[in-house]
Amino acid sequence: MKAKEKLKSDHLYLGVAKHIEQQILDNVLNIGDKLPSVRVLSKEQGMSVSTILQAYYHLEGKGLVESRPQSGYYVRFNPSRFPQKVEKSNFALSSKNKNVEAIISEVYDDFTKPGIVRFSLSVPAPEILPLAKLNKAMMQSLRDLPANGTSYEHLQGNELLRRQVARWSMHWGGRLQPDDIITTSGCMNAISYCLMALTKPGDTIAVESPVYFGVLRFAQSIGLKVVELPTHPDTGVDPDDVKKALGKYNIKAFFFVTNFSNPVGYCMPEEQKKAIVKLLSFHGVPLIEDDLYGDVYFGKKRPTNCKSFDEEGNVLLCSSISKTLAPGYRVGWVAPGKHLEKIKRLKLYHSITSATAQQSAIANFLATGRYEHHLRKLRQTLHSNSLQFIRSIGEYFPEGTKLSNPQGGFILWVELAKHIDTYQLYREAMLHKISIAPGSMFTLQERYQNCMRLSYGMQWKPEVDRALKKLGGLIKSMN
């Protein structure tokens, strides 16, 4: 099939699938209703049988319909029948979370064990990554680089990679230049440089809550105090709460994951991003923005980030390909605005340069257009997975379970009944080779003990559904 014909075919089956999905959402088609047969719909739509089958396979992959042998396709799930949503968090309490270090160590020691269903791991599984193409890119880099990649790179990082990252910034409305960017060993390395550049021991930073535990632990390790801000599961931190925090504390920097945050999954609306950038610029307080998940959106276009509206270099944008392409390559970057020279010095003192071959391989992957092609498939897979997880949780978990409603990324935040301790649930689940991330990992305070983070960044298989069913059974047994 020629490329143009294939593209037309793709558009046709997606159009059919979208129409049926909308009928499910509008309750024109209800759970249990039978869909028209493939041949009947083929005649009605004037399309080939293979096009209609592709549409049904697409809906089946999302968990919306199911095939019944000798009977046809039936509606299985309606995303509008969503379990209860989690609610906005509050300002942090003063009590301390004493056991979290041990919990984090235990969870991260366990996830490398063989045969584990890793709902705890916030990276995409190898089976949904383009490993063969990445291998080719790495081999090409080793052949083309001076001294086969054993020489030091430029302090700011591989020039082709920085050029490609700058080019990619157009997708979110950025105007970056290669010289605005410093490469790092992953996104957490970029964030750590930013925190060290902006603060000194005893200073206070403000973060969303719950928040990725790595940021909390690093902040503590360099002697920082942390204020945890209320966070809405759909929209993130409200500008009014930012303003309250500025009035109450002497905050030296804010940290937000504005698009599909880890662990709640919110996507901050554009107007909210603009308001926060304007507010922090007025007060002269920098924002460290983690946009690690922004490319994994389920809607029609990529969301902007706070950096899109930064006119004064007050936003330090951090990102990497660890959540979309190659976690183990540890290729990340930071666009630190007016703090560029500070970050450069820190990188020089701490690591001198970044890994040469991995940077070059990712640069070539981006330059050839393979990344865009991979992202299209990845987004489709993850969106389907999110619906499958929501359906399974609604079916297997106790009534009253609350969920976030991510519109991108690959993380679900789950809130259980108040008396459920998800660390104890983790211990029980590991006996069945199921790993979860207990909610207490994502705060410095004594809260979120009844919450957990689940990753759906894997290929949907029957064993994944069985693991969710087992997890639901364990939770019910704790009631």
C-alpha cells in the first residue's frame, strides 16, 4: 500500500472509531449493546471490511468494546461512567512522615525482582519502546562520533541534540535556541542543578502536593524546607494558593509538573500557567518547571507549559526522554533562562559533561522524525491503557474508590477508604508479585496513607487485568 493510501485508510478507520466512541459517551450505545456487524457497517459506510475491522480493533484496544465469539462486538465500557474523582489536597500539616525513607528504599529495591507486575514504576515498559531503532541510532553514533564516542562532549552538551530540543520546543510554543539549553543526565539531574543554583541550606521552596518523591528527598538532602501546596487533580496548583504562600513564607523557588504531573496526573490550564508566570515574575521568585510528560497527551494537541509565557527568563524548564523513549540512556536537559551561567558552573563541578554516545543517538533519533512517529503510537497505546485500567478498577476495586482522570502521561492516582494503609497493601501485593507505589512516598507529611500511584505504561495483557483483579481483592479483604 502506498504511503498516501495508507494515511487515507488510517483516517477512515479512526473516523469510524471516533463516531462509535462518541455514541458510547452520549449513551446512544449503552454497555451491553451489540454493535452492527462488520459486514453491515461496511455496506452502510461504503468502506472495506478491513477498515471497519481496524475501527473495532481500535475500540477493543481502548477497552470500550469486546468481541464475543460467534456473536460479534459489544459495548464493554463507557468512560463517562468514571469512578469518583479524587479531591483537591490541602495545605500540608505540620506532622512529619517518619517512615517514608524506608518505604521508598523497599519499593525501589523490589521493583527489579523478576516476574513482578510493576504498577509502581513510572517509566514506559520496554515492549512499547522502539528498541531496534534505538539500537541502530546508537550504532550509527558510535561509528560517526570522534574516537567512537569516547571523547568529552561540549560542556552544554551535544550540539545536534540541543538543536533538536530547540526545534522541538516549537510544539509547545517555545522559542528556544541551542545555546539556551544545557544537557543533563536525565530530568532529575536537571532539577537538582536548578535547586542548587537557586537556594542555599535553610531556604524554603514550595511544591505541589502530592509530588514526585525524588524532588522532596533531594531538597531535604541539601537542607531545604518544603511547603506543600494544595493541588487540584484536574488543574493543579491555583494561583491564589501561590499568592498565599508568597505572603506567608519566604519562598526562594517553586516547583511544578504542569503537564500530566507525577503522581496526580493533572494538566494545568493555559490561563493558570500564564497567571502563575506573571505572579512569580512580579515577585522575582523563579519557577522550576518539570515538563517530562508533556509529549504524552491524549487530546488533539500538545499542551503549552509555563516556559511558553516566560519573557524574563524566570522559568527553568527541565525535561528528558526518560518517560517517552529511553529511560536508561539518562538524556535530559534544562533551559534555565537567566540562570544559565549558574547551571553551567554546577554541571562543570559535578559532572564536567554528559554521556557522549547516548546524547548523539537521541539527537539522531529526533532529527530523522522517528520520535514523532513513535510518540503517535505511544500516545495511542497509553490512552487505551488508561481506559482499560479505569474500567478494571471500577469493576474490581471496592465501591467508593476514587481516581484521578489523566488526559496524558501514564500514571493514575488512586484514593481508597481512609482506613486502608497502602504500605500494608504493598507488602501484601508483593507476595503475589504485584508492585504499587504507596501514597506516603509523595509527601514529607503524615498523609496520603490511603492512596497509591499506579502506572499503566505497559502493554495491556490478560496478566495485567488479573493483577488488577487480585489487587482489588486484596483491598476488599482489608475492609
